[in-house]
Amino acid sequence: MKRNFIPYGKQYIDEDDINEVIKVLKSDYLTTGPEIEKFEADFAKYVGSKYAVAISNGTAALHAACFATGINIGDEVITTPMTFAASANAILYCGGIPVFADINPLTYNIDPEKIREKITNRTKAIIPVHFTGQPCDMDEINNIAKEFNLTVIEDASHALGAIYKDRKIGAISDMSTFSFHPVKHITTGEGGMITTDRKDLYEKLILFRSHGITRNNDLLEKKNEESWYYEQCELGYNFRITDIQCALGRSQLRKIDMFVNRRIEIANIYNEAFDKIDWITIPYQDNNRLSSWHIYILKFDLNKLNMKRNDIFNILKTKGIGVNLHYIPVYLHPYYKKLGYERGLCPEAESLYEYIITIPLFPMMTDEDVERVIESVINL
Ligand SMILES: *Cc1c(COP(=O)(O)O)cnc(C)c1O
């Protein structure tokens, strides 16, 4: 008998979520209505930031943050290769140049010392990514940023609910970006958010989300015009999010503690089980930070096992375990190779990539599911 397939990630939607969406569908506004500001306020309160800007998806959030930073043709932005392509693509959208700094092989996160080595007089910003939900070395990164006058944009797509030295991710750097894709901590179907404490950045983000058009008298070139008057002062996009999505987002956010706690609970069960296996390295955890565990990654000692990574991947797939791979180092993709990036640029990231597999982790997993994943891995 073929057993149920356990995906690597999945949303959790309950009756409350459904009812909140229905309410919006029956209301006057499907978009540009009241749910958007309410979602932003709830989100800002949760992470502890002054402002939050809801946007159409996590990639648009990164794009908006690069725009607000002022990234332009030829500007260099330092990021990690161990991420989803969007973290680097956002730099390209603005005409900037992604500069990849290697990871720390222990934490899998961008190495602050490697960031330092990559700084030139064209460097404008750093985009650290809290890979798997494990916070980066934010004190070190922000110190470097201060020293060289750089903007820090945290790609926190994996890290809603994560904590760095008693502060929630989203309230630390110039800006932080989040994604609400269904595999992330909360979902709006598609959706994203940027958090910041800076009013100047907040105003640019709001402009960028909606065509660069404003009615804000402070920003208008012609002051005190008629009430219908507006100006386009930047080249923005239509990256708006709908009220339908924001109502779902607000309802999801009410469950965030449950979501994060269950993820931590499952990760702890995995850690305990896999730590005993001498051909597995479990993910690193730091004492003064809390991962929100977006994904769970195993590193295999292929020599000890005398197996190929692809064989492990296929065996687990056959057993109905939704394995995945996070990530192919960004610059190894053909598009980036065409831009001139070459293998060997970040040896630690390239090496890690050869040995890792992502196993299922999402709040709805039953203890039985978790046991089945452990059994399947241990008895390859
Ligand atoms: C999911 C994700 C994004 C993009 O988010 P979307 O909402 O899918 O556009 C960006 N960066 C990282 C690291 C992600 O995991």
C-alpha cells in the first residue's frame, strides 16, 4: 500500500481564515481598502517596527527595498549565494550588481568577514538572508554597514517570528522583507511585507508600490492643489496587495505563535533523532538567537554513507517524503553565468550545496508524519 505523500511545506488554513476572506468579498473594497493598513499595523506591532508596507509578493518587497535604498545602474549590493534567486534578482531589477559573499560553513549564513572583503567604493547595500530561519550575525553586519555607510536590507522571507538577541527579526536593520507564499510562516496566497523604522524609506516604499503616484501634499511639487490632484514623481509599479489577501494575512498572523512553536517543536524532535546519526550533520543553532525554522536541512556525509546525494533524494521521494533542495547557489544558474559569474566564487556555498537535502517541516505535520520522516531517513 502506498502511503500518503508528505510535502516539504504546506499552509494551514482554518475556518476563521475562510470567514475573514468571505467578509471582504461581501464588503465594498476588494483592493485599496481598509484591510491593508490594518494588516500593516498588526504586522508592525508583531515584529516591533515603526512602519510596515504590504506588497504583492516577497520578490516585490525586495525590489521595493532596493528602490527605496536608491540602488541604481552600477551600484554593488552584497548578498549570499545560498538563497532563492529573488534576493539577487531584486538588485538586477534596479540596475545594480549582485556581489556574492560566501557563507560560514557552520551556520550556512553569509559570513560578515567575507562581506568586508567584498566592499568597494561602489557598494551601496547588504542583503543578508536568514537562511532556514536562523538569524544572521546582525550586530556584525550592521557594524560593517555603519562603517561604510551602507543600507542593510534583511531578506527575512524565512524568518518571521525569529529572534536575534531579544529582538524580533524585522525590527533590527534599515529594512526587512517578508514573503507570504504558502510554504512560508503565514500566507496570503501571494504576498509580502517590508518593515522599517525610517519615515523616508517608508514614503518611498509606498510610492513604489503604486506607480510612483502620490497625493501626499508633503511630496507634491505643486502644493495645496485641489483634493483630486495627484502627481507621479517616481517610476513605480502596480505591486499592490488586495484586501482579500490582507484579511487572510491578518487572520493568519493571529496564529503565528502556534505556527512558530510547532515548527520549533518538530525541529527539536528532528535534532534529537538525527544528532545520533554519525553520517548526518544537523542545522547549527546559536545560543543567543531563535530560529523560526522555515525549512529543515540535513547535511549528509556521502563518503561515510557511500551513497550519492541524488540516490538519497530519490529513495526518500519513493517513500513519499517530500524532499527538496535549498538552494542551488544563485550564480550557478545559467542566467547568472551569462552575466559572467563563475564557479569557484563562493567555495563554501558550492560545497554545502552538494551535501544537503531539505526534509518536510510545516505546522500541520502530525507526530506520526515526523516519525515517518525520521524512520525513512535513518533507514535509507
Ligand atoms: C520565498 C522567498 C522570496 C520570494 O518571495 P515570493 O513571495 O515568492 O516572491 C525571496 N527570498 C527568499 C529567501 C525566499 O525564501
